[in-house]
Amino acid sequence: MLTAITGINWGDEGKGRMVDLLSEDYDIVVRYQGGNNAGHTVINEKGKFVLNLLPSGILREDVVNVMGNGVVIDLKHLNEEMGRLIDAGIKITPENLKISDRAIICMPYHVQQDCLEEERLKDAKYGSTRRGIAPVYGDKYMKKGIRMGDLLDSEEALRAKIEGITEWKNLSIEKGYGAEKIDAEEMFNWIKEYGFKLRDHICDTGLFIDNAAKEGKNIMFEAQLGALRDIDFGIYPFTSSSSTIAAYAPIGSGVPNRKLDCTVGIMKAYSTCVGEGPFTAELFGEEAEHLRKAGNEYGAATGRPRRVGGFDVLASRYGVRMQGADEIALTKLDVLSYMDEIPVCTGYAVNGEKLDEFPIGEKLEKAEPVYEYVKGWHEDISGCRKMEDLPEAAREYVKYIEEAVGCKIKYVSVGAAREEYIVVPD
Ligand code: GDP
Ligand code: MG
């Protein structure tokens, strides 16, 4: 069974939490795109963990975790993240963490370039997490990347590669931005310090996954961010720099020969968005502040307050289509419990005309939300474990959303802890 767990919205839907829950039945969890700009919060019996790079299956002892070729890896960050987990008693060995030899390394100059560009843009900035993600993916496609597999080659070959690439990079860092020159030897030493100790984890992960699939193992592909941040289909250029959609999972994991059996879309009961860019359903003022506090909407990776809004029907329906979701996990329903009436953005209007599909470009920038209000339930639902435990208005809200996006809601999450969820019967 090959299952993808992906975000329907702008990210932070609770993917990490759902992977942690559903990975019980899986042998392997693979991260297939993105870098340490992700922040997946997982709360279980072992404690509270924020995972940026590591697959969320790392918290389960019998799960093998894979960082696929589609991921970009900041070696220092990965070392620190692994160190934090090991200190908390989590076992990480070459047996339960495998890193693709084709994954690209996110270098210190990528982070530097990300910061330089955001500063150059001033008010027009992208709202980048400043972790080097756009520059490193840019370099990947410019064919100037250093790959994890390069750490297994001779030191001379690695050094020569770094020298060639830093010479090229200095054309922009030093000569373009006028910043201090990158030193090739310093970069080599950085890789040596943080990369060489990972050598035993590096392998052909595509082959590993393909063999596991042949043996009938259950494999889960974990996405970072959501459909609306996909480089092709999201709110470009306020997207991430990689493919966040399920269809990319086999490619970013090294098994383009395999097809997914199931895609679980993680969708939030309201909307949130970190950083800049069009966010039509955005709420402001007291209404927003209240929702942000109730949902504790502050970025896991950066601590930034997230922009918030009501559930966005148009964007979510688009997200469901782009992900090819077979079923939905609706998260954070409990957060809406304080509301008398629940705001739902049922559509967008441009110059008074209602849109049928999620737009791009100027239309998206100009779109005004059409808001409707549905009945709230006004009671604590975090203890509910069956649909019939939920108040009627909450059940109706779930049904309403299911019909609006046209996809079966299979799970309803009513809290951040592992057991705080409901399975919706067919
Ligand atoms: P991800 O990036 O999609 O993995 O999501 P994040 O971890 O960035 O953000 C989701 C946040 O909501 C985390 O702090 C989770 O602990 C929390 N969370 C997840 N599901 C629920 C839920 O059903 N209810 C509540 N109250 N919190 C949840
Ligand atoms: Mg997140």
C-alpha cells in the first residue's frame, strides 16, 4: 500500500500530526520534497516535537524513515534536529533513517542568498522563511547542486566540485549583491563537519523503497506545505520552490515507476497562511486575533503569527483536485468551538462577478471573499471520539464542508494529541 499524506491548503494543516497517527500501520515514511522550512508539530506519549526535515515517522520505533531525492538538506540543521531527538530518547540509526544519495544539500550560501534577496526586495519581499530553499532549488535546476552522494566520493572530487560551484556563486553573492566572498575551503569544512557523520545513512533510497514495495510493505509519503504552495499550481510566486502535490511523491522519493494507492488530504477546518501573498479569505482585527489565539497559529518553523481566515471553499476544492485526494482528514475542528457563528468563505468575487474556479494573477489579487455564516456549537468537543459524540451543529459543519469540496471526510481531528480524533464511518 502506497499512501500520500498531503496538504490541501497553504500548509500547517496538521500533516505531521496525522502522519504520526496513521503511520502506525506503515513500515516506511518518506519525505519527498521541501527542506527545513517545514514545521510539523507532533504531540504523543513521548512528548512534543517540532520536525523540520525528518519524516514524522521518526517517532515510531519500527518505522524506517526516508529523506527522498526531492528534499533539500541543510546539513547543520539536520544534525541539530537529530541531536534534539536523540537527547529526548529517540533512536536514530542508519537502519531507521535513510537519506537519498540524490538529495541536494542546502549550503550556507543559499541561506545567505535568500536573506540578501529578501532584503533587496524590501516591501516587495516574498516572506521567505530565509532558510535558503528558493536558492537551493534554483541551483538544482541550474545543475549547480551538491548532492548527498557527493559525500561518498573522494575528498578531492568533492573539493573540486565545491570550488567550481563557489566560483560561480560568487558571481552573484560577491559581484552581484556586493556581499562578502564565499570561501570554498570554508564550505568544504562545513560539509566535512556536518555531512561526513551522516555518510552511513546515505544510499539509493529509490531502490530501497522499490524493493520494499515489491515485498508488499506499507509506505507513506509525507508532504510538506500544501497544494496552494505548490510551485506549479500554488499562489506563484508566493509558493514554495518544490512540488507539494501527491503526484510528485513517487518522483521525489525515487520510485517514479510506482503508483499511489491512496492520497489522504489534510484539510483545516479554517484557513491559515504564513508569509506574504494573496489570501482572499483573510480575516482581520478582533475576529482574526481571536481565531489566531484559539488555534495557536504561530509558525512552528519561524514563530511568525499566521494569517487566519474562515474555511475557504474555492481554494480547498481546488486543493482537493490538485492533490487528487481520495479522502480527507479535517483538522482543528475543536478550535472553532468558541464561535457562535462560523465564517465560511463560500467563493470569490472580482468586480462583482462570482468566480467558479480558483484564479491566478491579478484576478486572485483582486478577489474579494464572499462570506457566509453557519451555526456554531459552542461547546468543548476535544473529548469526542465518535461522530455521534459531536454536537449536531459540528456534524452539520463537517457534512457541509464535505459536500462543498466533493471529497469524503474520513477523519476529524479534535485536538493535537495522537488520540484526539474521530474516524467517520462510511
Ligand atoms: P503541518 O505543518 O501540516 O504538520 O502542521 P503544523 O504542525 O505546522 O501546524 C498544526 C498545529 O496544529 C500543530 O501545532 C499541531 O499540534 C496542532 N494540531 C494538529 N491537529 C490539531 C487539532 O485537531 N486540534 C488542535 N487544537 N490542534 C491541532
Ligand atoms: Mg507546518
